[in-house]
Amino acid sequence: MRGDLVLRRIGGALVTLLLASMIASMIVFALVRFAPGDPVDMALGLVSNDLGVNTEMLEERKAELRELHGLNDSVPVQYLRWLKRLAALDLGRSMRTGRPVLRELLGLIPATLLLSSAALLVESALGLSLGLYSAIKAGRFQDGLVRMMCVVMASLPAFVFSLVLLFVFSIRLRWYGISSYAGLSRLWLPALALGLAGAPPVVRMVRAVMLAELGKLYVAASQSRGLPRSLILRGTFLNALLPVITTLALSFAHLIGGSVVIESIFNWPGLGNYAMNSVLLHDYPAVQGYTVLTVAAVVMINLLVEVAYIVADPRVRKSGREAGLSGKRRNDV
């Protein structure tokens, strides 16, 4: 039965990936096509027609690029051609570099995964510790202080944390230097900025599930038997761990696809920085490839979470088995 549930989740994830990729790519395709600016001029480094460089040879080169990337066709024809290439896992070639987009994206994935993993560690450490502390001190001054701090942190965009941290650690203290390589010496500050921005939802989730568990009867029964408080807290935390894991997993997916601004501010050579430069230069194939890759990452992470639920929690398997039996009874009727 466990294998049937896993296969069912995989099938649902494939359908979701197909539909989400088509919808997201269609929206992004239309937006970048109708945005002002000529991608051919930007690819050739031309930002104005008054530079005196529009020679006959340049016009021929522009015509070659338009023909190479199919820009002379209508937008629906371009989209259908792109979908056909996507079915063969061909994301096209970058208009800036001329290299395959898939190869460029795969080369940038390690840097983004490194940054996202480090940010998730910061987010988990802050979220779990502050959430547990707030739940233990519920209704007291410490709880109110933590909740107020989370409201302030959640109200500030991630780029605000980045600019403040850059001002303090790079300009004032000179502990951090901005360059173009993905090294451990450059990792800690953007990871701290992303972790601070993503910690408030985790704090709220941990506090809510811990308070719900602490209010159950088995906790009161354990206290009446004289069990140590540390042992009771550990048990309640383990029981409340599944929704916290879900929150962290979804946050990891958000970090992979949503670190565009942070990577650009810190000049981190990852997918986000690549996407930002591609949007600014109207590199259509690169933007489309980044969109598909981000959608695929989110769907795959959600699938892994669902499979982990099925393996770890027997209640999920039981609900899936009951749903299958009820569906079978309806079919028999």
C-alpha cells in the first residue's frame, strides 16, 4: 500500500509539473516578449540608435540573430516552437553568450544550493530555538518580545536585511568583500540575510504546534506522573515535528527560486543572479529556462515531502488506504 501511495504521489507531481510549467512559462513568455527594449540590440551591446555603429554589417548581424532565435515569427509560433524543444529537454541557447541555457543553469545550481542550504540552516536554528522559547514562555514578557520581533522582521523585505548587513559588515567593519566567486568566505553574509528574512514564519509555526501539543491530555498525564519537564518537551517537540519539516521544506523551495534579489545584491554567482541579468538584458531563452527549472524544483521538493510523510507517518498511509477503499466502494455501487 505504501508503494501505491508513492506512485500515486509521483503521478500527481508529474501532472502538476506539466500544468505549472505550461502556465508559468506562458505568462513569463508573454511578459518578456512584450517588455520594452530590443533583445538583439542588448545582446550586441547597443542601448541607443545614436551611437553611429549601425553599419550594414551590424544590420546583417542583427538579422542573423533574429533568424537564429526565431524572433521574426509571431509570439504564438515562438511559444509553440519553444514547447517543442522543451519536450526534448532543449532550453535553447542564450542570446548573450550563445551557450546552451541548460548547461549554464546546471553550472549555476551548486552555488544556489550552497547558499540555500546555508540560509536554511540559519533559518532553522533561529526558527526552532525562538519558537520553542516562545512556546515555553507563552503569555509572558519573553513571548511578547519574540512575537514583536517576528512581526518587525516579517515586515521588512529581504533586500533591507541585505543592505543593512552590507553596510555594517562590508563598509563599516570591512569583514566582508564582494566579488564574483562562490566561496565559503562570501557565503555567510547572504545566508544570514536570507535566514533572517525566512525565520519569522518558522518561529510562528513552531510556537503554534508546540502550544497545541502542550495543551493535549497526554502532556497533563505525563506531568501528573512526575516526568521531567525536559523529557515532556522533547516528546511534544517530536510529535509536532512533521508540520515544521513541511514548513522548512517549502521554505527551501522558496530559497532556491526566490533568492534573485539577494544574489544580485551580493553578486553571488547563482541562478538568481543569472535570472536577474537575463531579465534586464531580455535574454528570452535564459528567462524561460530559469522559470521551468524553478517550477520543477518546487514540485520535486513538494513530492519529496509527501513521500517522506508517507514513509514516516502511518496516519498518512491509513488516510490514503481509506480514501482508496471509499473510492472502490463508490465504483462498485
